[in-house]
Amino acid sequence: MNCHEFQTLIQPFLKKEEMPPEQLEAFLEHAAVCRECYDELEIYYILQIGLNEAEHSDTSLDFRSELKHFLWRAGRDLEYLNRFSWLRNTIVVSAEIITVFSLILCMIGLF
């Protein structure tokens, strides 16, 4: 992901809009390696999320830590999504194998 693509995804990311897992992974990786984009994300976070939360609750004003936690949660959610995707794919393939095997048994008259 390049810096321009990253910058166009800052708002959707902070608004927790759904992104394809590959796009979210690329976004998180870019945030980890590009200091300039991370700084821009931090500014948007403070303006969009941080000040809104501080206005409505007794949360800490340590926006940098809050952003790191926000990114960590997004990474954790992505990891869970990838795990469940693997499980779902395994179940689908197993069901397809059982279906094909059942059809073969029906065709040869054993079922």
C-alpha cells in the first residue's frame, strides 16, 4: 500500500467501516512502517475520535496510547477473522468432499 492509498483509508478505518481483510492488513502494515502516515493517522485520530470521546466521557487524554490500542484491536480482530476464515473454508471443503463422495456412492448404487 502506498501513502496515498493509506491516506484515503484513514477516515473509513477510524469510523470502523468494513474493509476487506487484505486491505485492512495492508493498512495496518503501512501504519507500522511509515512514520509520516502514522503521524497523519494520529492527527485524524485525535481530531475525530479522541476529542469526541474526551467530551463524552472520563477517558484519558493520552491519545497516542489510545491510538496504539485502537490499532492493536484492529490487528487482533483481523487475526480472528483470518482464523475463522480458515475454519469456514475447511468446513466448506469438507462438505463438498462429503457431497461428492455421496454422489459417487449413489451413482454406483451403494447408497
